[in-house]
Amino acid sequence: MYAIVEIAGKQYKAEQGKFLYVDLLNGKEGEKISFDRVLLTDNGGKVSVGTPTTGTSVSATILKHKRADKVIVFKKKRRKGYKVKNGHRQGYTQIQIESI
């Protein structure tokens, strides 16, 4: 059984017991959260689709908050003396799907 869930404006495929890396969520580590925007569920070939489907939710546990590797952003305009170097680290949350 799996479900397509909308979390923080993005869609993820959630299966029971799997780990997901999603955009940074509010909440503490070990806290249980529930997602109500379930767009599709598949239960052994029986598919239900909605925008969102009614009466279905996905519960998960927040495992940890992390940050991704640094991405270097370098801008340059030749012959103008313009150079800018910035770094960025995106925050994300690791969750484990408990039930659908």
C-alpha cells in the first residue's frame, strides 16, 4: 500500500515504514505529525484518486532536522570587475511513515 501525499507544497510517495527527506517542518524530533492532503492511495490494486481524498491521512514521526551539503553560487561578469560568491545550505527534515 502506498499513497501520494502533499507535504509543504511538494508531492511525495509514502509507504509504511519508509523514510522520507522533506523540506524543513515545524516540530521537534520524536514528535508525531499527520498529513491530511492525500492525493492518491493504492491498496493492492484498488486505487482512489481525489483532490484530496476524503477520510485518508498519513501519520509520520520526525526523526531529525538536518541541512544539505553546501551549494556554491558564483556570479561573474567578465571585464567588469564583478564577482560575487555565496554559499547556501538547504534545511530538510527526515521523517518515517508510520501508517496510512
